[in-house]
Amino acid sequence: MHPHEIHLNQLAITFENNDLTLATIHKLQNIQRWFIKEAEWKGLVIMRVSFSSMPNSREEINILAKAIIEAYQEARVDRCTKSNSRHI
């Protein structure tokens, strides 16, 4: 390690709106594999992922990235399904 290297240990993500961000967070928390919490930044709900106490190999990061994408897509489908059921 070089003395001036920067190593990030957190990731902050937000989606189209607070409800979708929260729904994605809850889906990932149900997996219980990563430390994922909600936080607020500039009035937005953000998903905060901490890497401090988890293995952070490239493979693990790829697994996490895939899980985030899948949880987000599921949250969007759930949101559309709920929205459509209100119009029936």
C-alpha cells in the first residue's frame, strides 16, 4: 500500500425517489449478507453500504452489485404492480 492511497469503505446510492430507495434497501437487508442502512443526504434517502467489516474481494463486490440491481428492479416491479392495482 502506498502512503497516499485512498481506500473507500462506504458506498452511498440513491434511486429515482425516496420510496424506491427505501424499498431497495429493505430487500437487501432481508438477505442479511451486507451491512446496508438508510441515511439522509441533502434531503434524500440514500442507501449506505459499509465495507468495513465485510470481505471486499472483486468477486464479493460483483455479487453485491448484482444484488443491488436485482433488488432495485424488484422494487420497481413491486411499485408498478401496486400502482396498477389501485387503478383497477
